[in-house]
Amino acid sequence: MASAHDLLWRTLQPDDAPGPHWDRVVAALHEISRPQATAGGQAALHPESERVLRAFLEHEGGLVLSPDTSVPHSMPPHEMVRAHAVQVLARADLAKHRALIQHVADHPQSSDRLASIARAALRPE
């Protein structure tokens, strides 16, 4: 899982090196989003997974991706990653991540679609 975390951190840190391909980003997101068994038998997100998902929500720029990657989706990559992060963090521990998810819902730079996903995640089921 460490390599998945490293790959995702690279998408947030602009430098001279090209970023990863979109399909590898999606695979890494899915890998880190799976809860892990804890010592008490509970399932929880890995602490580094929480950190990287929160970083995506706090990051206001785009993602560093390979220049020759294709992105077959109607949402821009950074919005799709942020929507995924909102949903995973809300499922993991809404009380802990509520303020950040609310910030995403209210932020003027969030697209209508992302804000809607964040508001839906904040509603009790």
C-alpha cells in the first residue's frame, strides 16, 4: 500500500517529473480506500490513507498527471479524486471529517457536482 500512497502524493506535488497515468491513480485510490483490520478487530482506513485523502480535499490545484494520459470521465481528474475522497472519508468517520467535508461543500471553487456529493455525504442515512 505504501507505493499507492507514494503515487498519490506525487499527483499533488508539482515538479519537473511527469506524474502517473490516470489509470494508475484510480487503481491507487481504490487500494487505499479499503479499510484495514485493526488490532481490536475493527475495520478502519490506514492512517496514511486518511492523510492523503484529506490532502486531496485541502489541495486547491489540479493534479500532476502524465502528459499522455487519457481521462475518460465527465469530471476533471481533481474533482473526481476529491469526490472519491469525500465519500471514503465520510464512510470511514463522518464525525472526524465533517468540518473538512463541509468546507468542500461550501467552497466557491467546488463545482456544483462536487458540492452536491459533499452535501449528500453530510446527510445522515
